[in-house]
Amino acid sequence: MKYAFVLGRVYTLSVAELVAVLEKPDVSLGLTGAPVKVLESSPEVMVIESEAPINAEKMQRKLGGIIKILEVVDVVKKREADSVNFALKHYFKPSVLKKQFFKEYKGKVQFGLSIYLLNMDLLKGPVRQPGKESDFGHSNNIFSEPKRLGMMIKKGLTETGASVRLVLPEFNSLALASVVVTKNLLLQKGAEICILAGNDVVYTAKTIAVQDFEDYGRRDYQRPARDEKQGMIPPKVAQIMINLANCKPNDTILDPFCGIGTLLQEGILLGYKMLGSDINKKAIKGSEQNLEWFRNRYKISPGKYHLETADAREIPKLLAAQKVCAVVSEGTLGPIYGSYPKQGEIEQNFKDLTSLYQDCLKEFANLLPSKGRIVMCIPAYKKTRETYEMLPSLDFIKPLGYNLVDIISPNLAKKMKFLKLTDRSTAIYDRKDQVVAREIVIFEKI
Ligand SMILES: C[S@@+](CC[C@H](N)C(=O)[O-])C[C@H]1O[C@@H](n2cnc3c(N)ncnc32)[C@H](O)[C@@H]1O
């Protein structure tokens, strides 16, 4: 069986998380733990071959970095110069659509059409005369392809007497946003048909799960306590980090810089027990309020978390004999800036933080088992759109008994040249308006 995963904006992290989850055995998700077999990948989408059917809805809820999960229906050959429409001219017969794509539904059928690119060069399109359709079925603009294909499918269905409504991507976009798929009930009343377009092949696929954007919004903005000054990690990124920690259900994870508890709530939702601590009493009060709200909202049984007010360097002593599977934390990123700071300030911040991390890592080693992971964020100051000033060295972790883990294996990274990895094989999560981005690092106890 083939599945395609539509990647989030920070696609390197999406791929890292996806591979970590796919390669961990989990019967409830339909995963055997076999190495993931990647058939195709691009910054938009990753196609895999799976030995057994997956539980897509459950998997979707687990993955912070994945926007949609698609089931691949067919693979159709295409000449490099062919447009998607041309390649699929005879494919979407009403009988194929009804059998392979659409849900059985009594009322007016609603379907959407999205195109994802397996090769981003297709955006440039072939050389052709402006305004003229070429022999290979191209119009002027690749962005007209979903409409042309959608209309062709709609026409065929209407001719069979079916009542159909077509939902198309916004202007200058090739794919429907997940919110549009959900709001139009496409998966209940018809289908979202997805085309994965490559140079010499097109995959036809249908969406089988969509990220619940409303629930992520609730988990972020409806909590009683917020802390705009310290900043909060987005729930999706928290999920990604926890999924990179390599823990088993019911294991205990520690966030020693928990703030108002985003990682704690996401860890609980993913089935872990969470320990949270922070040096700031007010932050712990916020965590308490948020987790109480969260427990009621998501019907979480008691005893899934424990909170302490403590300096991260002291918390292992307070937890005494308690073992944790992993430490997952946003950590403190030092001062947050509105504009790029002076070089001297950056150097001082790195020095202070290295000293704090060193003390913490030394203590955390007492809590972690061998191979236990620390997944944390460290600051990366954004110099230009794509360049960052990063902590110059992570060599301090070695004498403390840790290795740095590649966020994506070198083998996979070699195949996926488009991934944005740092020179030390870590990845950066950033937002357009932020000067202090987060470098996500994984340390593993030797
Ligand atoms: C960026 S915030 C974490 C936000 C959290 N991830 C969330 O989403 O709410 C960093 C936190 O580290 C805490 N902190 C700073 N230095 C600390 C230390 N030495 N020990 C424990 N906590 C510390 C701060 O009080 C702050 O709440």
C-alpha cells in the first residue's frame, strides 16, 4: 500500500518526525517498525510504501508536522513535457471515481482537487508560447491545472446525471488548505482528489485524514493562562519534539523549563506521563491552570502529570530515584529580541547558555537511561532569510556522556537533497517575524 504525507511549512522537521513515528513499532497505528521505504519526496509531500494498512486518523492526530494523509490510488506514466491534465486525460472516468475515490453519499456530491508537486521545478513549467496551448496540454500557467482537471472531472460526472459541486484551491495556489477540506465536508460528502505530479509520473490519491486545525487553535489560544513575554512553543512543534524523543506509551518525560505547560499537555495527549518544572512560580501556576483545563477538555484521567517549582539544575535531585525516558524542553533561549542584536550580546548569550546547558546536562544524566534522549531548542539568531548565527560548538556534550543525534539519518538526507539541515545535522524552526529562531537538537546518553 502506498501513502502520501503532505508536509508542514517547516518540512525538514515534518520529515524527521514522520520517519521517527513510522519506524517505531505501533500496532494501533498499523506500524511494524520496519525501515521506512520512501518512494518519492519533495518539500511538499513524501510518498511511502507500507507493508500493512495504517490507521490514518490516529496517525494524523499524533503528527504535528503533517497536514494531510493521502492514500495513493494509482500511478500513471507521463512524458516530461506533458501537463498533468494531458497525462490524466483518459483516467478519471465516472466509474473509476465512484469506485476508487468517492465516499458513498446520497446528497449532492462535493469534491475538491489539489495538486502537490514532487518536483518543484514544475512550477517554472515548460518553455512554450505565451497564450497558446501546447501539444502536451499545457496552458499558460500551472495554477490553472486544478481548475481544468476539476472541470473535466465534473463534466464527466454531470453527464452521468450526478449532482456535483467542485471546490478549488484559491487563486495562485495548487492545493486546498486543510480548513477548506474540513469546512466543506469533502471527506464525508465526496472526496478530495489529489494529484502528485512528477516529471515522468503522476500519482492519483485521495485524502484520508486532515490535520484538525481547530483543535490545535483551541490547544494554543483557549487555554486560561498565556505568557506572551516568555513565549510559548506552538503545540504542533511540541508534538514533533516529543515524537523525536523515542519513548514508549506511558513512559515519563521531563520538561524542566515547562513555562505554562505546552509540552506537558501535548505529551499527555500523546500518551506519556509528564513531569514539569520551572524556576518561575507564576509559570508553574499557569501550567497548573492550563493542565486542569486541559484535563477536563480532553477527559484525561488523573495522575498523568506532576509539577514542581525548581531550577532545572536542581530538579534531578528533587525527583530522587524517579527515572524518566527523556527530557523534552524548549528550554530558555536567553533574551528575546525585536531586531538583530549586537555580536557581543550574541556571544555573551551563547556563553551564559552553554554554562547553563552544561550544568543541566550533567544533572539530567542521573535521570536518563542509556540511549535516553534530550530533545531541546537552543537559540539561532536569524541573520538573513536563510542564514543563522548558531551556538558555535556543541562539543561540551561529549565529556558529559552524550552524543549528538542526526535529526535525519545521513542516508535519507542524501536522498532528500531539498531538506534544510544545518552543518551539524540539526534543524531550525523559525517564524518570519522572529529574530531568535529555535535550533532543535537531539542529545543521546551514551
Ligand atoms: C521559553 S519559556 C518555555 C515556554 C514553554 N515551552 C511553553 O510553551 O509554555 C522558558 C522558561 O524557562 C524558565 N527558566 C529560565 N531559566 C530557568 C532555570 N534555570 N531553571 C528552570 N526554568 C528556567 C523560564 O521561567 C521560562 O518559563
